[in-house]
Amino acid sequence: MTRVITVGAAQLGPIQRAEDRTSVMVRMLALMAKARGRGVELIVFPELALTTFFPRMLMEDQAEVDAWFESEMPNAATQPLFDAAREYAMGFHLGYAELVEKGGVTHRYNTAILVDKTGNIAAKYRKIHLPGHAEFDPDRKFQHLEKRYFEVGDLGWPVWRTFGGVLGMAICNDRRWPESYRVMGLQGVEMVLIGYNTPMVNSQSDESPHLRMFHNHISMQAGAYQNASWVIGVAKAGREDGNDLMGGSVIIAPTGEIVAQCRSLGDELIIADCDLDACNFAKSTIFDFAAHRRVEHYGLITERTGAVPPPEESAPDESAPKA
Ligand code: ING
């Protein structure tokens, strides 16, 4: 029996700060309806899919910050997605800002959930690699305050047996770090779902948009290839209140090849039949981790956080007698 999942990557165009969740829901439900007509079984929405990318804004008032978060999931705004999932027998991935009380303490995460075909939340992931900074940085062309608004995720990178295979999740900046994929690869992941909101330009350099797109794709293609896994990367794209987000949403095969790619900066659905058994060959040959990895040499990867170069070469001792 083949293990093929028909997957839809549902890129979203811009969400302006003034737009409410209801207007976004209309757009997401339209993409789900379109996907249903194409036999999609799993639709993947972006990171922070319900609102504008609010970490670009410096906010001092906690109530103003918390208005961007969901304290329940599902909730009144998002319930229609869960209803559609059940009606269409279509699972979905959704990124959102999660506010959760634990032991009387409020925690705020950049979160993604995977909802199954019955409309139940089957999996949750909280973003671990938070890019940017926590305080206003006057040297940047624009702010990227994820370290201010979110805590580092506390769930690790689990994988789940669902949709007939082994699925995992990562969020945006996670896709740039090989460790994210490898932790899931070491659990046999066959499909990684990744939403992203990525500025089209660098806030600290004149890096070109085409170079940014190259980095976007090479990161996910490498993760897919080196872990013999499908990778679904889905953008929220376009110009949000004058700030440009990149598109380039893709469906990437375990070979690292891009099999489908969005061409617009708006709401756009791309679809592929993802055969999970396409992971098997590489997992049993070139990336048979048990046969080839040498963990006894990998210690630095978990022992050391920042790079430590070797000491500077000592300057020749000028006082020493010349040869
Ligand atoms: N956005 C960006 C990302 O990692 C970024 C931030 C862009 C960091 C480019 C480094 C280089 O795609 C989010 N939301 O993580």
C-alpha cells in the first residue's frame, strides 16, 4: 500500500496590522475549499498565519502585545478551520502566537499545531530558534523583536505518527539550523512542516532579495536531502504595512528537489502528491544514520554554543636573535 499524502502548501499574502482574524479566516477557508477540490489531505498554512508579523513593532504595553496572541485553540475566530477540517477530512498545519498559563505563570510562544482529518489537534511545536533581538535596535532598518515577545520553545522537536507516516514541525528561523532537521531525522521523520514570515530584505545589510531567496531554499533543501525527508515550507508573503515579506513557498522531496513552488506574493495554493516511501532509499543507504554517523566525534555540537576559534598565532618574538 503506497503511503502518498496529497499536500497543499497554502501561502498567504500580506495581513495588514488593521486586518482582523475574521478577514484572514475567509482567505484561509477559501484556500481550504480550493484544496478540497484538488483532493488535498493536508494543507499547510504559514507561521503566525492569523495576524500581521507583529514582531516588527516595538510595543511596551503588555495588553497591546497580548492582543496578537491566542489564549485558546481552537477559539471563536479559528473554529471554522477545525469545522472545515472535519467536513473535508483535511488536516491542517497552523502557525500562531500562543499565550498559555502554566502553574499560574503566563508563557508566550511562537507556535504551530497539526490538526488531523477529524479536526483534533494531533501535534504542537513551539519555535526554538528565535531570531532578532529583545530591545529596540536603532541600527536596524526595521525591528525583529521575536526575542522580546516569545519564549524559547519548551517541547523540543518531537515527531508524530500521523497521516500514514512520521511528521514533524519547525518554524521559520529553525529552518536555517541543521540541528532542527537532524533531531527529527534521528526520530525517522518523513515530512517536516515549516511556516515562515521572512523579510525580503536584511535589516542590517544590503543583501539582495535573490540572495535571501537562495538562502531560504538552500536551507530547506539541505534539511530535506540530509535527512531524507519531505519539507513543506510555506510563507506569509507580500507587503505588510510597507514591510516586504518574501514568498517562495515550496514542496521539497527527500532528494532535496523542489517539486512545487509558489510564484506570487499572495494567497496561493501549490499541491504535490508526496510519497512517503520516497524517503526509504536514502534512509537505508547514504543517510542510514546507524551505519554511517560517528557520534563519538560530534561532541562539540552539543557541548559548545558559540564558535571558539584557535588562539591567534603568537607574533614572532622580535627580541629573539635572527636566524
Ligand atoms: N524570520 C526570519 C527567518 O529566519 C531571519 C528572520 C531572516 C533571520 C534572515 C536571519 C536571516 O526567516 C523569522 N520569523 O524567523
